[in-house]
Amino acid sequence: MTAQQLLNDQRHLFRDLPTEPLTVGALTVPCLVVDDRESSDWMNGGLDEKPRATVIVERSTMPEPPKRGALANYRGISWRIAEVIRNHANTPLRLNLESLTQ
């Protein structure tokens, strides 16, 4: 299997697996949930128990990747995009989200 075939096969994920809506600004796109958890990180001042999530979005559904710090809505919760990972031009965008509410 060539690298291009592997990248093309990834596009089928968004057709074969159930997606959930993610809203960034005025744009609502389907996303796949990769990780959805409550962190238990020790920060200055104590334990940080904010919900965190990682979703992937098909790159063709977002004309422009969102900026770090942009606001998003997913599962009825307000989130901040903590990180945007774009490994290759043909792979989905991976968005790490941090909840603004607890």
C-alpha cells in the first residue's frame, strides 16, 4: 500500500464511523471523537480537573484551520482550542479542546 492510498483510506473514516457536530465560529463540521476525558493534572494552585477532548475533522470541511485559542462548541459545552495538529496536507486536522466550563 502506498502512502497516498493510506491517506485516501482515511477519508472513509468520516463516512463509516458515526460523527458528532463541532461548531467553530459560525462553521459546523462533523468530527470524530478520539479522546474525551477529565484531566487530573497538577497545576500551580492545585488539581486541574477540566474536561478535555481530542477530535479529528476532515480537512476538506474546514477551508481554514482554526487558530489556537478559538472558541468551539461540542456536545453542548463551550471549549477553547488548545492545539491544532496538522501533520500532512492530506490528513485530518486533530484538535485538542479544553473545556471553558467545569
